[in-house]
Amino acid sequence: MLIAQITDIHIRAKSDLVAGRFDNTASFAETVKTIAEMAQKPDILLVTGDIADSGKVSEYEVFRQIIEQLAIPYLLLPGNHDKRDAMRQVFADHGYLPQHGPLNWVVDNYPLRLIGLDSLVDDKPYGMVSGETLNWLDARLAETDRQTLIAIHHPPFSSGMKSMDAISCLNGDEMAEIVSKYQHVIITTSGHQHRSVQTIWAGTMANICPATSPQIPLILGVETTPQIIKEPPSFQIHYKRDNQPLVTHTIPVGDFGGLVDV
Ligand SMILES: [Fe+2]
Ligand SMILES: [Fe+2]
């Protein structure tokens, strides 16, 4: 099974460049083109939040128009820049999205069970998993021992990037108490941090997928003002084969001159 993860797309109106220079919609379109050109087509796309920069219906419509060029099923989670109601409106045909409350979901029709957790706290940059979501997660993990991927926008662990840790999933420890009870969770994957990060957390692999929009510079241990850096837009492939551990590959997007025989 091949899962492509894309995150932190931050779609904006066409003329609204980030810092006057970065076109988030163009870099997303380039990412989609790179996925389309892969030799092996992903089975599903996992979109882990900050889809729209301002949560506007028009931004989700642009996202939808671009992603559907791939003709691959996709699963959506909200990030801190998203609005649940606008997502429900534009993706009303996405039957896995609940009509009310947190946008938590479980998708069972793949070799890997996929669980999405809503960590959005309205109008706040940080995330939290509500008591309702934690109870829901515990119940879902208790009902089967099928191997499971958990996706959540805000990382539930500290990366050491102090300014980002301050706005991560603030009650990640409560989530860890639940996840660590179940050995069948094989990866927890996030976005939000606009960098590729991996660790072991709650007895499982924990991963952060880099953004398709600008990355955030690696600054460890000290608070900084908000900054971005022109590292390439990127996405990840999670590859799971029978009886093999899941592996995660990170793919930068851009024109690097093509393949060179050596
Ligand atoms: Fe983001
Ligand atoms: Fe975010």
C-alpha cells in the first residue's frame, strides 16, 4: 500500500503571495504534478491540514480543483488555518467526514487502517485533542488489532523547535497514554511544523511531513519570530508491504535537472 501525504498547502487567492514572493497554490500544483508523474501511483492521498490559508470556501475550491487532477481518493484533516464548516461545505460528498463535531474519521477499506484526528482549536495556532476525540480514539483502537496509521495536524510530541513546540498539540501526553496501550499503531503522522521530523513516541514511529508551501527554518532550542525559508516544497510516501515495516520517503519538489546516469 502506498500512501502519499501532503500537508500545509495554505492555499491563498492567486495574487496573494506569502511575503510577496511565495505562491502556495503554484507549489501545490507542482507537487500534484510530481505525484502524477510517479511510476507507482499512490492508493490514497492523506492531507493533514492547513489546506486553506484563511479557511475560505474559495480556497478549498481551488484546492479541490487541483488535487482532483490526480484522480486518487483523498482524506482531509483540518489544521489551525482551516474552518470545519467550510470544509464540510466544499467536501460534502466526502462521506467519511462527520456532519457534526470534530472531524475525526476512520477508514477501514485498505490494508492499513487509517484514523484521522481533529486537533483544531478554533482561532488558535496551537492544537489540542478534545476529551471527546480522546475517548473516540481509545474506542477505535480497542475495536480491532489491525495495523493502524494515525494522522493529526498538530504534532503530539516536541521537536525541539521551541517556537513550534509552543503551538504543537498541547495535550499530546494525554494522547500518548492512549496510543501506547495499543501495539497495532505503527505510525502517527502530522504536519504543521513545515519540516520533516521523525521520532519514537508512545511506542510508535512518529513523523512530521514537510509542507508543500514554504518550510520553517530549523532553529533549535530558542524562541524566534515567525520565519520561513525557501527550501523546496515536499511530500512523503508511506510504503507498507506485507510482513515488512512501514517505511517513509520524503520527496522534494522542483526542477533538479532530471535523472543522471552514473
Ligand atoms: Fe501550516
Ligand atoms: Fe498548522
